Amino acid sequence: MARPGSLLLMTDTAHANTELAARLTIDVVDGGGASGTMAEDVLAGLTAERKQLPPKYFYDDAGSRLFEQITELPEYYPTRAERELLEETADGLMAGLRPVEIVELGAGSSAKTRRLLSAPTAHEHLRRFVPMDVSREIVESSALGLLRDYPYLSVHGVIGDFERHLGRIPQALGRRLVLFLGGTIGNLHPPERTAFLTGVRGLLGPGDRVLIGLDLVKDVPTMEAAYNDAAGVTAAFNRNMLWAINRELGANFDPDAFAHRAFFNAEESRIEMHLVPSVAQEVSAPDIPLHVTIRPTETIWTESSYKFTVASIEEMLTGAGLRLEHCYTNEHPDRRFALALAAPA
Ligand SMILES: C[S@@+](CC[C@H](N)C(=O)[O-])C[C@H]1O[C@@H](n2cnc3c(N)ncnc32)[C@H](O)[C@@H]1O
């Protein structure tokens, strides 16, 4: 028989859950963002002369968890650097802009975003948080945590692809701050970046702003170490894409037969991540249908992480109809990172 105390607890929990659910909306676009195009992307990428796969396929549930581990690694300076910048700027930004909603693209766990939600003025003006990500699990779990910790906030999550589904971001409730943190902008090649930022420009009204986290060019050993950690977490993250493709498309990759390789390509100002087979791999996925041989002399290029300068940031924004209003930089030589605040031009 339940004791009165535990009955009370259960009633309280049910009430709390109902209250949280009333503040939560989750929209799932196209069956969950990236999945709709995976077959086409994998077929095109692995039959191309230079084999490649888009980085969005890293982020199944296991991949999202591995990325969270990467953010804590001693070698991975970008998360710490961006957190430091947010620590310095969050209160002033929130008090100055007074956004009614924050839209976060590629939100992941939104761990750093909490610094903005915790700004002293936030509860006075902020009403809604709109995280968009391809990974459903991470959006749902972070939404529940945020609803619990910020009682003034509603959360409208969108599970979708920020390169294809920006039109599914709900109508603005009022002044909007769009966030694109974590250096994710660096995963897009220049033409894709311009298309994406032009789409972001379309989400902004006259008083709205976008805040973008970008990694800055620094000494090569520091940049390369961040993608070659001693614990091998980035290598596991890289190989996880092959496990995800096996599961989703019935492919027969042997992920452990692929080595992780990451290096700085100075000409293109980017870190490149590749998977390299130790011996020739026959890969097939009958449903696509795919059948390719991947030799040790070639690689599968899985990610680029472009590194910027303040000048290249300004040029990129201008090309998308945005005006750089302020570039907050962290001048520590090993942690140089930028938060670019931009307005519609
Ligand atoms: C580098 S992580 C950054 C996560 C978080 N913003 C941070 O700063 O720690 C990239 C995030 O973007 C998401 N993502 C990658 N490509 C995406 C796409 N095309 N559409 C939506 N989300 C995407 C991933 O699932 C992941 O959560």
C-alpha cells in the first residue's frame, strides 16, 4: 500500500510533468531532419571521385553523446573558449538586445546557451527558446532540463536540417536572437555557408540579431591536437558515422578497419577529417543500391572545420546580407575564438 507521503510525491510529479508538457512543443520535420536524404547523400558521396560524407550524419544518438564528450577533452579548446566569451558577454548582450525569443540552430545540448538564459534580465523579456537540430534525443532531453530550470520559458523544438528546413522555424513571437554556436558554421563549405546565412538572414526582422561562434586561425599544432585527442574520442566520433550508415541503410562497413586522420589544410584554412581503410574495403548497401571498393590510397572525407579571421568573417557575412556589428574575440593564443554579432544589412 502506498504511504501518504509517496502518494503526495507521485501527485506532485504528475502535476510537474503536466506543467512542463504545457510549455513544450516538438515538431519533427520530414521524419527527423537528416534521415530523408541519407540514401542519396551516401550514394552520391561514395561514388564521387573524391569520396565524402556530410558531417550531419555524425549526429545520431551515440554521435551526439560522443560530441558532448569531445567538448570536455583537454585538447578541444573551442568549447572552453566559446564558454569564456559567453561568460564575458552574455549579461550585456541580453540586457542590450532584450530578445523575446532565442532560436538556436544545431543546438545540440544547448549547454552554453544556459549562460544567456541565466542572464539577470532574461526572465523580464525572454518567453521562448526554439532549438533546431537533426538529433531528436538531444533536443528532447535538453528541452526537459531547460523547462525545469527556467520556469519563465516555453520551448518549441524543431527536429530538422538547418540547411533545408529553416522555413519550419515558427513565426517570431517578438524580437529574436538567433544563435549558431560551437563553430558549426565552419563545417559548411563557402557556397553552402552563403546559402545557409542567407536563409538565416530571412529569419531576422529589423531589430533582430544573429550570434555566431567561429574558430579563429591559430598555430597548427593546437588546431590539429583538438581533432586528434589522446583518448581517441574524436576517432570514435568519426567512425560512428559508418555505424550509423550501417544501421540506417543496411550497409556493411567494418568501421574498425578505418583509421581516423585529421590535419590542417592551410590553403583552404580548414581542418579536414578523413577515414582511411587499412586494406581495401568492399562496401555495399543493397537497398540504395551501393557497391564500391575503398582502397587504402583513398579516404572518405567526413568533415571540414574552417578556421576564420575577423576579415574573413566580415566578408562572409556581407555576402549573405548581414552586417557585422561586433566581433568578440578571445585573445588567449591557444584559445582564439570569435563570437560574431550580426544584424540584417
Ligand atoms: C559541432 S555540434 C555543436 C553543438 C552545440 N551548438 C554546441 O555549441 O556545443 C553541431 C550540432 O549541429 C547539429 N547539426 C549538424 N548538422 C546539422 C544540420 N544539417 N541540421 C541541423 N542540425 C545539424 C548536430 O546534431 C550537433 O548537435
